[in-house]
Amino acid sequence: MYEPYGTHAPYAPYAPYAPYEPSLAGALSGAPAASATGTLTGTQPPPPAPWAAPLPEPREAAPQETPHLPRQPAPPGPRPAPAAPAGPPPGGDGAQDRETEAPGAGRRAARRKRSGERPETLRRLVPQALVVAFLAGGTSSFVAADKAVRLTVDGDSRTLHTFAGDVDELLAREGMSVGEHDDVAPGHHHDLASGDEVTVHYGRPLTLTLDGEHHRVWTTARTVDGALRQLGVRAEGAYLSLPRSSGISRQGLRLDVRTERTVTFMADGRERTVRTNAATVREALGQAGITLHDQDTTSVDPNSFPRDGQTISVMRITGSTEVREEPIDFETEREEDATLFKGTEVVSQRGEKGVERITYALRVVNGVKQKPRKLHAEVVREPRTQVVKVGTKARPATVQGAESLNWHALAQCEAGGRPDAVDPSGTYGGLYQFDAHTWHSLGGSGRPEQAPASEQTYRAKKLYVTRGASPWPVCGRKLHG
């Protein structure tokens, strides 16, 4: 079973190289090859070449302790004994055996010994390689998540290194709070990448009075000129309460703007058109060279705001005052009187009209007289109330001394039997052709032809009792017919 935390032996036991071969040195120097016993054939051995001096025997490495991973305790028990150095087998001459071995045989034996230990060494190196790879991958991810972003806030730019995923997260990491009137580009939820640029323009409240109308608006501009351009206000020739270069703080400001307008004045038979940014009609009149005198005025309030394209008439006024005395009508009060028969009305107090003194203003506008205007009124004499008594007494059904007469024949003779008949002159009316004075003296009201036929007959009988048939000089004889 593979043990990832086993002890690690970084080096295999040392295996020396094969002994020096004189035949190789002779071949390189051009001398005859040596025999297996180390002697030349038929000649004496030549002196060794300077470059072919025998290599010193390698020393064997000192035994080493097995290293351990951090915080890994050493295995219990005695430490393993160091490996014995390679040497000749017992009872033999090591030097002679090395001389008689075939060339390269020692190196192959050492390689076989080292290759036998490689699997164990690889098993120990794999866990460490995995840890290194994991750390390297995390570092690469850490570096990849870092972004260089340029943040511009109201014109001030700076470059940030951030791990934020989108614009909102970046602003939150920077402690920036934005509202509905603030402008954020490229958008609140836009994903960030290295090299992106984020721009924030804070909104500023602006209390704007534009041509007399009040507005509450928001702008991201930092100057008055920028705000006017952003709001689409034409500033050429306009009156501004603040310079166009004035800055706008986050708290906002108040600004009065009067744009340039075209106003036409009609005065003294002439038409004058001016371009003005005046606050009132009176101020625009002065710019047009028109002066108002005394009672002169304009067709609109001189203190009103002149609108673009407005036509205003100037009225030249001359005037005076006039005092007149006018009558005041009296009132009529009606009082019931039980001594008078029903239908009878008698004026007990005659009414009189009063007198009122009124002052009028007479004006002539552009040569045309105007209707007088009442300025003041004063009562000179109070009116006197008229009192009328109205009878409530029941009317008698008959009139003594007149019941036996032929009233029907009289009515036919006087008015053809028509209660509403009126003579051509309009003086006499009714069945019996009463005049107004006689009718009223008998207790009648209004006109006789307006009264019922029974009332007319009743009052005719009363008249007959006092005056006989004389009121009807022609038809009176019919009463006895």
C-alpha cells in the first residue's frame, strides 16, 4: 500500500565507477594495448601520459539519516544501519578482480541497483508535487481575479486594483453611495474586467426660475453653464442671476434665468418690436423707448412678465371726474286692516324717493370715450317708505238699495258684457267702464278690467248708492228697463 507520508531517502547507496582501464589510455595515446594482466606484449610499459594519470578512488558517502516531513514524528525503533561499502568478496584480491572484470560491467550493476529504488522515490515525491501544483494554481487564480480599473468621480480619476465582480460591488467596496439622480456608467450591474473605466457623476438639486416659472430639477453638471446645456435652456442673450462659470455643489443652488424674448408694442399708432430679457412689461417698455404718462397703462399688467411673441397695446388715457345726483327708490310696506273689506287697499303713507350723490370717473382711451366708472357714492336724502293698508273684512253679499236693478243690461250696454273691455282712449275699463280714480275711491286696486266680474258689479252697486245712474249718462236707463 502506498504511504504518502513515509520516510524519504533522497539518495541511493553510493556505487563507485568501474576501475580505470589502461587499454583505453593506450588507445588514446597510440601505444600497444595492455594485456589482461597489466603487461605490454613484447615491450616495456611506457611512462604514463600527463593527461592519462589514474583518477583517485572515490570516497563513499557517509550514511545519512532519513528526513521527515514537517510535524511528522520519526518512526519508532532503532535507526537503520548504514549500508556497507561495496568491496571485494571475502578471500579474494579486490584489485586483481577489478582488473579482470569486463569493461563497463560495474557501471551496469550500479544502474540496476539505482533503478530498483526509483519507484519508491517517485511514490514519495508525488504528494509534494501535488501540494506545489495546488499552491501554484491558487496563486494563478488569485492573480487572475485582481483587476486594474479606472474610477472617475465628478472628473477626478484614479486607478484601483479590485476583486469586485461588477460596478455595484466596486462602488460598495469604495464606500460610495449613489442615488436615483446620480449617473453611473457603464451601468450598475455591468461586469468588470481589467482595463475597464467606471464614471460616476453625482446629482445636484437646482431650484430654477425660468421666465417667471419655478422648477425643481436635478443635474449632474458641476457648473451653471453645464447645467443650462444639460437642461436645454438657451442662455444666449439671457439674464442669469449667477455667472455661467459658477460651480454647483452637492447641496445645489438657486438660479434665476430670463431668456431673450420677442415682444411687440402698439403705441401711438406705431408698432415696435424688441428683443428683451426684461423681468416686467414696464421694463421692456423702457427698452423700446416708450414712456407712460399720468394715467397711461398697457393692455396687460405693466408689472407682469412679458412672454415670447406677445403683443401689448399702450393705452393713452385722459380723464376727469363728474358728480351726479340720482334718485333712490322707496320701499312699500303692506299692513292688514280689519276695517276695510277684503280686496280693498288704501295708501296710508305716501312714499318719497331719496337722493344719492355719485362721483364718476370719465375716461378717454386713445381718443374713445369710455363708460363712466363709479368712484364714490353719498346719500343726500333717505327715501321715505310707502305704507298700504289691506282690508281683511268680509265683503257683504248685497248692497242695500241696488239689488233690484238690472246690472246685466247695464253691463251689456257699457262693455258688451266683457269684464276686460277697455275704451279706445284707455281711460275706462271693465263691465261698467270705471276710470282709475273712481275705481280706487270705491276700494278697488289696480285696474278695474283686471278685477273679477263679481267685484266690478259690487263696486258699481256702491257707486249707484252714492251717485245714482249719473256715472252712466247714456246706458243708465237700462238699470230700470
